[in-house]
Amino acid sequence: MRLSRFELQVMEVLWRTGEVSVREVHEALPQDHALMFAPAITRKAVHRRLIDELLDLVGGSQPLLAHLVDSGKLSVDDLKAIEKRARK
């Protein structure tokens, strides 16, 4: 695993102090550090991974689709959109 310089500084605080709050980590870092956060993974990638895990858990798409139909959470319009997408 490769850590950025900032990640390494945060890890040094955690290794030195153990479990601490975000505020305590912030206070332990050099004060000239501008803390900027950005997503490392897209929402779409997370959704795809979660859906893949769910499909593995329930044994594929057919049990999932059957549940969605039975529960009324999958409409005829949804099915038409899925069929249209599958034809592409």
C-alpha cells in the first residue's frame, strides 16, 4: 500500500497516539497544512461494487429482479427501460 505524504503524517499521529478524534489528528499535524478532501472513488464505482456484492449474496440477478417485481418496486416502465438497455 502506498501512502501520500499527508496520509503518512496522519498515520504517524495514529501510530503514536492510538485512537483519537479528527480534531486531535488535526491539532497534531503541522499548522501550515491546508486540509483539502476530495473523493478517491466515484459514486458510480461504489454503487457498482455494492450491486456486485449484492448480486453475489443473493445468487445473481434473477432472485433480485423477482424480489423487486414481487415487492412492487420494479414497474413496467422500469422493465421496459431495462429491456431497451439490454438490447444495446
